[in-house]
Amino acid sequence: MLSVIILCGGASAEAVVRTLAPLVDATVRGIVRDVVLAGGPERQLALIADHAGCAFIEADMEAEVLAGALAAARGDALMFLHAGHIPEPGFFEEVEDVLAVGLGPGGRVLRAAPEGFLERLFPHLAAKVGLVAARNVCETAQPVSFRHLCAKTRGPKELRRRMRRIV
């Protein structure tokens, strides 16, 4: 089961809530174990986390946010998501298949759905908006930023399903 860490960054409260919504079905299906909201202290995460029944971490520095989120997550498999993105249909089925086989030593990067002409031609140019990786790989990386975490847990594969921007 996955522990999902939603990186709230500069996202609005509405974007955070809309990112949480698809996780309800995944939780009912037994894919998601727990959710941690992570971001700066000005994000009103305590209120959203209280209503959603999830944990929250607030800190000023991104390295502190990631360290706190890693400590708060309970599962052995972690999924990091940027608030403001939701998965395309079939996303959690693909994640379920990946977890059944095993994550291995690297992570699986989640990219945004292509929005521009160049991203449609070259899908690898789409922004990295998430990551699925084993807890021990993430802890060993000692990330200072999401970009650093993606670089340190770089796996050979990406998930095929994309994350659609909602705001």
C-alpha cells in the first residue's frame, strides 16, 4: 500500500482539496494507506488535513518539509504528488501493477499530461509532478528538494499514465 505525500508548495487550498479527491477511491480499493500534506506554514494545511483525516507537515524549507513528510508517512512505498494535478483514468491500476511486481532500486517518475506542441511531440519534456519510490530509497537520498529526490531515485522507467493539471 502507498503512502501519498502531497507537496502543496504554492498551490491554493482548492488545488490541494481537488488533488485529494481521487485518492478517496484509491483508499477504498486498498491502494492508498495514508496521506500526508506537506508545505509551508501559510498554506492552511491543518484545516484541510483535519477535514480530510490525514497528517500534515509544515515547514519553511523544502528539505525540512520532505524530511518531515518522510517521517510522517507510514507505508514502505511512497508516492509524491504536486498539488494541482490529478491522475488520468487507469492511473491507480498501473500503480497497482507496479507495486505487485515491486519498485526495485529506483523510482518511477510521474509526468504531467502534455499541454503544448513540443510536449506532445516529445513527452519526456513534460514537467515531473510526482514520483513513486520505496521508502528506503527516498530516505537514503536525503532529499533537499523534489528535483533532488527525483534525480537521486531515478529509475529506468516512468509511469505511462499522466497527471492532468487542474488549476
